[in-house]
Amino acid sequence: MAGFFMPLFVKLAPGKTVDQELEAKIRTTLKQDYTPRHVPDKIYQVPAIPTTRTGKRMEVPVRRLLMGIAPEQAMNRSVAADPAAFDFFVDYVQRQDDYKL
């Protein structure tokens, strides 16, 4: 599909960073254990993954942000365990040049 872009957002243990070695390992593992279609175009290290107070990942609000929906409509920060966890994604959408919204 032309124009498709798939990022992967990862939260690492304190003191760890996404370097070339880790990125290669992630890509290789995804390609071997799943399919080449699962290999992301870019890998971004994030400070936190948004979750609800009960610990469920808030994937839909993040996906809606990435689709270009305004933050106020895409997510309800009041249900997040850490509302600031959305800040990276809001900033990413505003500054990204990976794809056009």
C-alpha cells in the first residue's frame, strides 16, 4: 500500500536506549517470529506508554492521534493512569515528518 507508514513506540528499562544494535534485534525478531509486514518503518523510544488506571494500554486514543484527530477528541486524559504519557504522542504528531496526516 503506497503511503503507509508504521512506527513502533517502545518503552525501555531505565538507562537503556534504542541504539542500532537493539533496533536491528527488534527488526530481526519481528521478521523471524512474525512476517516482514510486522517490521516497523521507524522505532521510537517513548518515556511512557499510556495506560488506564487498571493497566490496560490505551492504543485506540494513540491511534486516533496518529490519524490526525485533535488531542481533545482523540483521548480522555482523565482515565489515564499517567495523563502526561500522552505528551510524547501529541508532540510527535505535531512535529513528525514521517507521513502526511
